[in-house]
Amino acid sequence: VTGKVYLDENSNGQQDPGEPGLPEVRVIVGPTFSFTDSNGVYRVWDILPYEPTSVMVDSTTLASPLWVPAFGMASVEPSPNRYRRRDLAVLPGGVAGGAVSWGAGRAGAVGGVTLVFKHVESGEQRVVTTFSDGSFYVMGLRPGTWELGADSRCLETLGATVEMQRFVIAPSAEGTAIEGLRVELR
């Protein structure tokens, strides 16, 4: 199996001119792994032919904590005595932060609230819990539109409701930061 790991700066699913290959990224192929070279190319051999094999980027080896693999896992079916190509896109993601507090009539921040971030386009969900001061912070959000709400069981326990919020992580090689999100419990 061979391919290239690259930064898909505009998040269009293909490597465009000027989008760099990513060096020193660990690529896990079935039971083994390889690191990309200075151009972002990886190669793995001695994989069982005709058997679908998982291929994934180890996100802990990416140069930025804001970057996220386009897919959690891809698949390839190796052929005997030849390489199968599987390129892997990495997206320039972002970070979002803010706080949860009670709305009108009640004061104070609320710690321990389970928040749900949902990527509108892919359906991916991320779940975080607020710190004791009501603040929250989540890294590695893929580009696109996100919805932010609270877990229904948590809301039931608190006897509260929240209004769903939307925000956008714009594709940017440096990453995007969304700060000051406010979730108000009612």
C-alpha cells in the first residue's frame, strides 16, 4: 500500500497545486505502520493480498493539534506483487470555546454539563463536559457548520432547556478559533 498524506487546505477532498504533503506522519495499515517521508509519501508492504485492510492517520503525529484526518479510517484491498494507492487527506480544523450559564432568573456558571457538538455535513459528533467554572474547550473540529447543544439526559436532570446554536469552522491552514460561545440554560 502506498499513498500520500497531504493538507487539504480548502477541504475539497483532493490535493490541489500548492497543498503540501505532510512529513513524519504515522500511517497505520492493518497490523503495521509507516511514517511519511519529506513529501508526505508512505509505503507499506507484506500486507495480505485480497483482504480489505484498514488505513488510517495517527492524528497524534500531525504537526498541529487543530488538524484532523478527513476520515477516521479508509479501506484498501491489496493486490499481490504491486502497490495499491490510497491518498489520505488531513483537514485544517479548529477550536471552539465558551461557557454555560443559567439564563434570566438564575445566576451563575454551570459546571458538569454535557455538551454535544454535531458536524452538520458529516453527522460526526463530539461530546465534552464543562469545567467546574462552566467553561468548555474542544480542539480538532473539522471545517464546516457545527451545531452546539446539550445532552438531553443532562438537560432532563437539570430541568432545563437550551437553544441549539450554529457556528462555522472555516478552512484555514493555520486553523480557526471560535471563542465566546455562550450556552444559556433556561
